[in-house]
Amino acid sequence: MEGEIDHRGTRRDFTHGGLSRRDLDPDPFGQFARWLADATKAGNFDATAMALATADAQGRPSVRFVLLKHIDKRGLCWYTDQRSQKGQDLATNPHAEVVFYWPENDRQVRVSGSVEGLDDAEAEAYFQQRPLGSRFAAAASVQSQPIADRETLEQRVTELQARYPTGSVPRNPAWGGYRLRPERFEFWQGRRNRLHDRFLYSRAEDTQETWRIQRLMP
């Protein structure tokens, strides 16, 4: 790269509305479900994409996008190869944060908390409902590990397809799921002149069933 890339003059204003305390669901899971539905309705083609931040035992962070696959009162769930960088991080430091960004509505949501593995039955059930090509790809790859070239990777898939011509490729036990158990939700609504609305939900100290809501300065 030659010279400097300067985006100090690049900006846009946020004009899609505001967020007040009276707008909020007392349950952050309900508020999240509402905003996720709004993002999909507004035309976001990948509304379940979330940036997942983890850190290793030395506190060095890494971040990547993964897809939210299901959510319930226990938390937010996704699936991956547990031998990956994120899997190694979570094995030693089982805490993470995710962020969703929905520019169609000028909104983002941050969720942080502890992470636990899903059981094999849940992983197997989801693996079997994936498209056949995705199952072969997951079985052929040791995620995050080096490989010589694209041809070698494709050859691994070809060999598995020959071994399992009916498509019954097994799930590697290292391919599984995780659940982020939220301790904090933050809902951010972009506003004009960068005077944004931010609300933090945090677990009340006296009970894990109650959430405290605070407005934060932008």
C-alpha cells in the first residue's frame, strides 16, 4: 500500500429514529427478538450474523463472524469446529461477547457472558439438518489449521464423498455447539449528531431472574 488511507471525512448521519426507556421490553430476550425481527423485515440479508469476540489465556483477543442458530431463555447458540481458534480460546477462557449490527435500522446489540458447550445430541441434530455439502465441508476441515492449497482441501472432500456415497458422512466429535449465557445486553440506537441512545441490561445482584436497565451516555 502506498500512502495513507484517510477516512476522517467519511461520515453519515443516523436518521431511523430513537429509543426511549418506555420503548423497552423489561426482558432483554424479548427486546432482542423484536429487533432481530425488525432487521429481517427491513431487508437485512444476514440478520443473524454476529461478531464473536474471544480471548486466550493471556488475554489476547480475536474476533470473527459466526451465525446465531437458536436462542432461548438460557442463551444464544452457534455451532463450529471446537478445534478452531475460538474453540481453543473458549476452552481456556469461557467468556465471550457478540455484537449484531443492523445498518438498515441504525442499530446494534452487544451481548456478553459466560460460554458453555452444547451437548452432543444438540450438535448431532443440527449437523444432520445442514445441507449435504456443508456436512462434507465440516468433516473435511480441521478449522483454523494450515493447509497447503485449495486443491488439497477439495481433495479431502472428494475422498469423503467417495467413502460415503450415500451422504451419510459422520459428524466429527470436535464439531459442536456453544451457548453464550448473557450477563449483559446493550441496545444501541443511532441518532442524529452522534447523540445516540444506549441502554444496558444487567443481571440484578439479588436474583438471576431480574434485569436492571440503565441508560448510558453515547
